[in-house]
Amino acid sequence: MLDLAGRRLRPWQRFHVRTTALFALPLAAILAVVGVVSWRRAVADEHALLRARLRALSVSLAAAIEPAAIDPAPSPARARMEAALATVGGDQPEVVAIYVLVPDDGAGRMHFAADWDRRAGEQVAPGTAYDAAGVPLLMAAVRGPQVEREVVADAWGPTLSGYAPIVDAAGRPVAILGVDIAASTIAAREREAIRRAAALFGVAALLLVAIGAVVGRRVRRPIEQIVTATTAVAAGELSTRVGLLRGDELGVLGGHFDRMAAGLEERERLRATFGRYVSEDVARAVLASPEAAGLGGDLREVTVLFSDLRGYSTIVEHLAPAQVIAIVNRYLDEMVALVDRHHGCVLELLGDGVLAVFGAPVAHADHAAQALACALAMRARLAELNRGWEASGEAAAWQARGLPTLAVRIGVHTGKVVAGNIGGATRMKYAVLGDAVNVAARLEQLNKQLGTSLLFSAATHAQLPPALAARAESRGAHLLKGRDQPEALFTIDDEPAAGGAAVSSPR
């Protein structure tokens, strides 16, 4: 997809990516928070479960030990205690050590009465001293069962421990039974909790990505269709339609776009059709602004061009109507195109005659130069048409009557006119009114008397660029009908440019 400058949009510049990210990122953050909370809760639950098992195991095992078994001397009670420790330790894979400690005093000094250890070489001999001053819960176990909340490290490594008192028949504590679970077991439980939380987060993230992709696709495709359609319309392809059959906002937007494009297409068709009857500039101005269609005008300086086809009456008299129409239409089509090319406005098509104005309705500072360049191009183009008609045999109709070729007479004059819409409420036209139009028409007629094909006034000559003015040839001063003073007139050699090519615009 391209932007207005024709550059390809980067992924993060696209609307559907930003929209998806707008929803996905907060949800991802929420999922991450939920994942962390779930992991912490799972870890806490695992710790609580281990602590509950330690408490239950230490209490039940302490209750099963007879006080007499604490004596290091061999006895059936001691044998039963050692067997019980080994059995419980063997049945509980998470337990690494079970031991019995006898308090020597209240300061934390104790000694081992028995010890079972899963780790080879770690078993402690009965009577070995142990300083419990650094393990407060172990000392507190004489008053009741205790379980460490965190891992405690000692000479045998980091463990999580549970303690319970061994009491005599009178209920007095005579020893403390301890059960240790290795820290590696706790870490394994934590890793398992992390894996479960990560799996949950991963599944949720995959679902989020899948939903985001579906939503993004549902948004991306219609947006791409609309962008493609707007690009085509901007390039002039007004028949383009989006055709979005959706019930959401994008469907509404697509429908409005299609109606807008249809309106533009209809407007362009109207302008093109309207432009066949009036100048393209007039049609564009009227359609662009309602005020332009109102009656009225303004005073401005323009250059008026009036042309007439010499020999037209011979054509009409001796050719079939269909042939006359074909030849005149071909001629006028070429002449009107030249007027348009030189920024002029065709006001009237009078049979074979053309009345055009340069500098209105669109102002051009070089209207005189454009008008004269157009006149020269019209003359050169007619020479080409004559060669074509002669080659096709059509010219025989007027050549047989003593008219070798068709020629054009053109008058050009620069002056003040009132340019605007004239007419009534139901019918009007764009026109220029003023003496400049009359002078141009009289110059066109004066070509007959002077034997020229192009005459232009001193007012036009004064505004020509030096290169074009230097080509002008004076034809003296002549008194025109309706004028008190003679008008200095000029012409340019009738010989067309080499090859019959139209003279280029002075621009």
C-alpha cells in the first residue's frame, strides 16, 4: 500500500496494524500480569502444600515414636523407631532426611538420638551434638509442631523442614522429630508452576494473535480496497467502485465512496458533454461554482480572434450535405483543438467561422501572444488538411470550380471587453461584448481587400514577445468602420512552417 507521495507504507504506519496493536498490547499486558500473578499463586500453593505435608508427616511420625526409643542403647522400641524412619523415608521420595533431636538445655544445644538420610554418607551417629540456636522454629517445636516458611541452609545443605515434639506418657516433650525436604524439590515444584503459567500464557497469547489476525484481516482488506479505489479516482478513473457489502462503518464508508465516485463520474460526463457546446474553461467554471452561472460580467483586457473559411460557399453549393458536414466538422475540430491548446475560449461557431477569446474566462498575461500563435497554427494546420483532402480526392470538388485550396482569413485584436454571462433566466451564454470584437471581425474581412490571410492590430503587436513581434510585417494604417482614427495593421508571411507543422506557443 502506498502513501500520497508514492512511498510504500511501513507495517507500523498501517491502520489495521495500529488498531490491532491498540487492543492487543493492553490485552498482552493484562495476560502478562495475570500470568505472573498465577505463577506466584501457584508457587505459593505449592509451598503451602509442602508445608502442610511436612507438618502432617512430622506430627504423625512423632506420635508413632515411643519415648523409650530415644535411649541410644539397643532395644525393641529403638529398632521400631529406626524401622519407622526408614519406611517413611523410603515411601516419601521428596524427603531427604528424618531425625530425632534431644534438647540438652534451653539455649539450643541438642544431640542426635536417631538419623535417617537418603544421601549416602550424610547420616549422623547418635549422640552427635547439634547447635539449634540459629534455628528458632526447631527450638520452638518443644511447644508444638512447626514448619519453616523459607528454605534454611545448614551443614547438610538447604532444606525446608518440619518439626514436631515427641512426648512421654505425661505429655512432656522429650525430643523433637524433624523432617527435611531438599531445596531442589522445591525448585522443581516452582519450575513446574512456571511451566503451567507459561503454557497458560502461551495459549492465551496464541488465541490473541489468532483473533488479532482475523480482526486485522477484516479491517485491512476493506481499507486496502478503499485506498486502491481512491487512488484510482485520484488518477481519473472515475468508474472505480469499492463494492463493500458490509453492515458496519466500513461498509457505510464504502457505500458513501461509491456514491461520491458515481457523482464525480456524472459530473465529469456532464462537464465533457457541456464542454462540447461551450468552452472547456466555461464549463469547468460553471460546474465548479454556482456563482459562475449567474448573469453579469466584468471589464478586462483580452485578445479576440475571428476566423472565416474562404471558399465555404463553394463547398456548400457543390457538395452533398453529408460531405459538407464532414469537411466542416473536420476543419472546426482541428481549429477548436488549437484554440484550446493555446488557452483560448471558443465563444461561437458560426457555420465555418470561429470566434475565440484569449484571456477570459481564465486570465492569462500573455493572451496576445497566445492568440497570434494560435492563428499561425490554424493557418498551418489548414495547409495540412488541404494536402490530405487533395490526396483523398475530396479537393476535386472545389478545384474544379477554380478554387485550388481552402484558405482561412483571421483577424486578431487586443482591447477592453465586458466578459461574462448574458441572456435570461432560462437561457444564457458566456460572451464578450465590446468594440474589440467588432475590430477583430473587420480585420478578418479586410484580409480580402489586402490579399492577406492574417491581420492583427497594433494593440496586439505591442504585447507580443520580441521574437514573434520581429516576424510581423506592417500593412499600413487603415480606417475601420466605426473608428475615427486609422488603425495600424500587421501580418505575418502566409508561408506555413516547414512540413506544415503548427507554430509553437511563445511560452
